[in-house]
Amino acid sequence: MFLDLFVSAYQAVCFGVYKIPKVKRRDYLSLDRKKLAHLNWVQKFNCLYCDYANGILAYASEVAGRTEWYWCPIKHPSHAKRAHGHYDQFIEYSDGEAFAKKHRQQRQACRACESDCGGL
């Protein structure tokens, strides 16, 4: 729950200041498996935990991805494992010329993003 509170507070302040569209937390939380009639209360509790934990991690990943997209849209020299959806649009690691030209465009694209914009 600390991660949830921290990410939400960070996003509320920083995304507001830099005019980055906020990630909708509710789009990442789906606490619906607890409603399944064929699960006992222990299974429902475990499903609730998994739903919340995985949803918050996905939400935090999207917030971190948009932060990276806005501030440092540069690919790593070796491909990042499980990169977020924005990563493929990042500038190549050693291409300083492209960074100088495209960084402002990357920020504008980030600001224009209203939902999951990983597949631009």
C-alpha cells in the first residue's frame, strides 16, 4: 500500500507540474475475482491480494514509463527486460544528434498521451 500511496502522490504533484496526463489508477485495478462463487473465502482473499498487487505494479510501471518517456527517452545499450510500452519509441542510446532533435517531440507526444499510449 505504501507503493500505491507514493506513486499516486508523486503523479499528482509531478505530472501536474509538467502537464503529463495522469495515469488512471482504476484502469489498472480489477478486483473482480473475489466475486467468483466457486472460490472459498481463503481463495477469494488470495485472489484479492493478487489482483491488487499486480494492478498496483502495472499502474506504477505505467507511471514510471511515462516519467522516463518525458525526461529520458533513451534506449539502454542492451535491451531492457520487460520494457514498458513507450520504450520502442525511445531514441537510440548513442545517437546524440537524434536526441537533440527528438527530445522535444518525445515530450510533446508524452503530454498528448491520454491513456495507454505504448502502441503509438
